[in-house]
Amino acid sequence: MLHEILLSLSGHPSPLLRSTDDDSHARAGISPPERQLLASAAHLSDIHVKLLTYTSQISSAHPSAICRAVAAAISSVHLAAFQRKVLEVEESILKDDPELVGAYNIVPLTAVMGEFKQWTRRMEWLWEVVQYMLAREKDSAACQGADLINRLRKELQSGYQDVADTALSLVTMAETAWLKQVSAWVLYGRLPDFGGDDFFVQKSQTAEEDFVLLRERLPSFVAPTTASSMLFIGKSLNHVRVMGDMNAGLGGLRHVSSKLKELGNLSFPLNGVTFSRTITSIRLSLSENTLQKILPLARVVEILQLFREFFLLGRGEFALALTHEADEKIRHRWRRAGNLAYEKDDGLKNVTVKDGEVAAVLNRTWAVLASMQGQHADEDESLELARDVLRLQLTKSRPPIPMSGGKGLGPDAIRLLDSSPFRNMLFSVPAAVFADLPSPLDMVISPSDLQIYSCINSYLLSLRRAHIRLTDLWKITSLRRHHPAPPGAGEHAALLRQRWSARSVALRSSWTTASAAIFFLGETEAYLQTEIVEGMWETFSAWLTGTESRRDGPNTNRSGAATPAANAGRQESEDEDLFLDDWDSQTQRQAAKTSKKPAHDPQTLSAAHTLYLRTLVHRLLLTQPSFTDPLYTLLVHIDHLVAHVQRLHSIFTSIDLETDAGVVDAFVDPNREQREVMGLLRGVEDKVRKGIEGVVEALRNLENNSDFLAEWESQGTMTDDDDMSDGQRYAPGRIGGVNRLLMKLDFGSWLGNRTDGWE
């Protein structure tokens, strides 16, 4: 009987231990306590057999390399230890060990099973782990290695020492297998040959990105910044391989071996902080030895300066030329279609614009900007670079690129940016300026960042376009200014003067409304460009180059003026020792010479640039639909106002030709058209006035919104969460404020209020 029990425990099922209640005659001579002991032995034997069967199946067929490693560890370590225990018990019995063998060579069953009592809980726990791997596989979703690691790490805190020790050995094996995959990625940029579907980095299905990060396949101890660093390191190594300089890698075999040694010295279970420091060390080594050669900081600053000038409209002439060329293209289409009449407010939508025509608009814009240089000897390098990088396209002809969420940009904000209507303003169909970045610049500026740049450009360009079109109305001199007739003028001159005076009176409200809209757009643009865009760029540029921003001085307030405390300190310093001041200034100059500018690696630049861009989106109020929706409606009404005034000018010209020169168009009734357009013009004027009031009211609501103000303040204190000292982290700072824009708009209360009708 003892022989059957030991054989069964070693993994060979025995009918003696698996007898059912039907053959109770087989156990007639067995007492109830012995039956209980035999049931315990049968239970342990059954678990052992299942573990042998299913660990073999998992280690040979499971798609996850980590699950295979854990199953192999269960079989080769723990089940092997259990089998050795069975052999030890058998050996003790054969040697008549007094601890097991009693008088007359009687071996108590209680003593035998007592030797395996400590194994029961451990084997049951191992069976739970195996069931976890099997259950996930049966659900048509194989168990992920990261999920298994998280479960095993959680079991370290179970409270049972034997379970904790077993879990620690399995965690060590699982994390060792995972670390081998990570080492191949961060040292050579290679995805795992086996079990790649279980890895947290996958090849992208889109052409915009080479690899994507799947955060759900990461163990819980890996921080998001560490995961981003690992993704960046592998992508960078692949960039280096593509450029044919793979031997550079991490700086040669010596650096690879040193970093591999660092990874090998990590203790298990892996500590998140220690692991993060190791990955940061590898990233910085890669940057110092390789990336700074293929992607110097000067090149990054050059492309970011280009985006500042063209995407963020730092070059005002670019917006002016692009708006002019786009309007000329639309007018040309109208002439060809014979649709010069503005019979409907949505008449512009009937003009079909093609991809080639949109691209031609940008090409003519480059030609106009080049002609503005005149005969200058120096070539505008930024203009040539912009010609190579920037594209003007219809959004329907460009494959959609999803924006990545994260810190500072939630799912709601992403949906608002994706559905932004400002792309419709230039051609009345969705069109925008895009950028095609060459490698390796895409290591710093992601496709998602380029999408955000495009959204911001459409937003700012819509405001600038409306402002330009309104101011162009003042260039129509015949509508705006009439000179008095000279003395002794005839009756015809008096009739002309009477006609012009009547038209001037009829258009007075239109000019008042246009002036109010120009004031609103001018102040809004000044706030967005000067306070927000320029302020954010100065802070970010200062962080890039390591210089001090003039807006970040400790003794300046938000308006840039010196504080009274600074003035008082300056007055007190006038009485101090001049020689001491001179010595202090020399010391400061010497310290400035010895201080080294911070060398930012590409991943730090990418994280800081993403934070800068997302903060800029919030500062420009692009994520506030309560503001952008009425603003877009106002811009549409301003377009209609300009169109009706221009149409009215052409009608006046036709009436003058018919009255003064007798040129009659039998198919057109100018007087009827004049009445219709004047009626439409009065309606649009009212919409523009109410639109301005609606936008200002939206700003007031934002100023009084505590959630919006709290979000505004929190964005100014955010950092890029990089593993750098606080002095080298990028922080956007507190720049701008809705109250500053409202102050400027309130100063223009001469425009009128809600009760006087702006008259």
C-alpha cells in the first residue's frame, strides 16, 4: 500500500487511491481516518499529475515566451523538488529511519503524509497559476506575459511564506524572460523572434509610425515615462540601422556590453525605480554616442523655428500671401463657372476645389514670398526649408492620423481637435497645411504633434484671414470716400453727389459693424499671438538653448514690468560698495562661462515639445467648445458680410454704368439685386454684432469658471516628467489669461452695448 501511495504521489496514478464509493468492499479494512489520509494523498497526486500534463503543454505550445518560462520553471524546479521529496521519503522508509518506521517495522500512514503536508498548499497554488494561464488561452485570448507577472508579484504579498517563496522563484523566471526581450529591444532595436505578439512594442500598421507602444502589455512596475523611453530607444536604433550606421548603436560593442551588464545586475523582483534609472542610463548613452551626431540640437531648433514662423504665423506675410492666393483661386473658379452672383449665403460651397489647385495655391504663395525678398544677396534658408517640408492639401486626400492622448490632452480634447471646423475657412472645404518630416526629425516631432500644429494653424489662419478680408474693404475707395464737387459744377455733378451721399448713409451701419469686427479681431489676434504664442515660444526656446527667457525673470510680473520690490532693491543697491558690485559681476560672469548648457537628448526634447504643444492648445482655447463654436460662427458671418459688401460694390458699378453710360444688361435687374443684397446685408450685420457679443460672453463665462481656471493654473506647473533634475525640466509657466483679453475688449465699449443697438 505504501508503494502504491508513493508511486501515485510521484505522478503515476494508482487505482487504490481513486476508488469510488461503489467499490466500498475494497476499503472494508480501512478505517475512516486512514480514508481521510488516502483522500489527501489522492488529492495531492491528482494535482501533481495535472501539473505535469499541463505545464508540458504550456511550455511547448503557449504563444507567450513568459508563460512558457513560468511553466518550465514549475516543471523543472518545483515539481522536480516534489519528486525528490517522494524519493527521500521512500529512502527513509527503506533505511528504517526511526522518524517514519516504528516498532515491528510498522510505517504509520500519518507519518508518511505528514512529510507532504507542507506541499499541499504550494501545489494547490501552482495549480491555480497553471489554471490562470490555461483559462485565458481557452477564452480565445492567450494569457499575456505582463498579466502573469502582475499576478505573481501580487502573490508575493499573500502572507504565506511558502507561497511567497514559490511566487518569488516564478517571478524571477518570468521577469528574466521579459528582461531578455527588453534587452534585445533597447540594445539592438530588435523585436523578439518568438513571442513577439506578447511584447509591449509592435510594428505599426500605418505608414506614419514604425512602432507603437501597447501599454496594456506592460508589467505594472514599469512607469509610463520608462515605457516611452524604451520605445524611443528601440525606434532610434532602428533609425540608425536604416541610416547604415548600426555599428555606432550605443557607441560600439564596449558600450553594449556595459549596458548589458547593467541590465544583468538588476535584482529580482525588479524595482521600478532602479529599472527606470537603468533605462534612462541607456537612453542617455545612446544620445551621447550616436543620436547627437545624426540629430544635432541645432537641426531640431531650426525645424521648430520653422514651425513657429509658418504654422504659428510668426511670419505675417505668409498668412497674407496664402489668404490672397486662396481668394484669387476661388474668384477664378467663380469666373469660370459664371457664378459671380452671391445669391445664397452658402454659394461658396458650390465651388469644387481640387487637390492640384490647392497645391498650386501654396506654390504661388512661395513665389510671392520669394519675390518679397527683392534683390537681397542672402538666401532665405527657412523659406527654402518650408518649401520642402510644408504641404497644403485637402484633408480628405490625406489619410487620417489619430492624435495620441496623454498628459495634458484627454479624449474629449482630441475629439474636439479632430472635428475642428476652422479647416473649412480657407476654401470652404476641409483643407489645411501639413508637414512631411524627414528622418530622423520624426524622433522628436511625432505625427500626432504635426496634426496639432495643423489644427492650430487653421485656427490662427482663420482669424488672420477674416481680419485681412475686413481691412481690404477699406481699399474699395469708391464705397468709402467721395470728394465734394468743385465750385461751379453742373447739375450732373449734383446728382452724382446726391447718389453717393445716399449710398454712404445706407452703408454707414455696415462700416460701423466692420470696424467693430476689426477691433475685436485685432485685439483677439494680438492677445493670442503676443501673449500666448510668442510667450510660450520664448519660454520653450529658452529651455531648448539654455538661455534665460526675458519673461521668466524673478522680478517681473505678468506684464513684464518691474515690481516695486525690485525697484526698492535697486534703490538700496545704489548706496552699496561699487567695488563689491564689480567683484560680484565678475564672479557671475565667470560662473556663466563655466556653466554648461543642458544637453537634451531627443526623447527629452520630444516629451518637452509635446507638453509645450498641448499646453499651447489649451492656452489658445481650442479645447473650449463654448468659445470656439461661437467664434467660428462669427467668422462665417464676417465672410458673408465681406461678400455682400463686395457684391454691393459691383451692383453700384453696374447701376452707374447703366445710368451714366447707358450700358444695359437685359438679363440683370441691378435695382432689384441692390434691394435684395441690402436686405441680406442688414441681416448679416445683426448676426456679426450678436456674434461678437456671444464670443465676449463666452470669455466671461470662462473667466468665472472655476474648473477652467484650475486647469489653466495646473497646466502652467506641469513638467515633462523626465528623469532629470528639476532645473533641467521644461515647465510651460503661467502665461496669458482670459482676463487680459477681456480687459482689452472692455476698453472698446465705445462700440456699443446691448441696449443701444450699436447705432
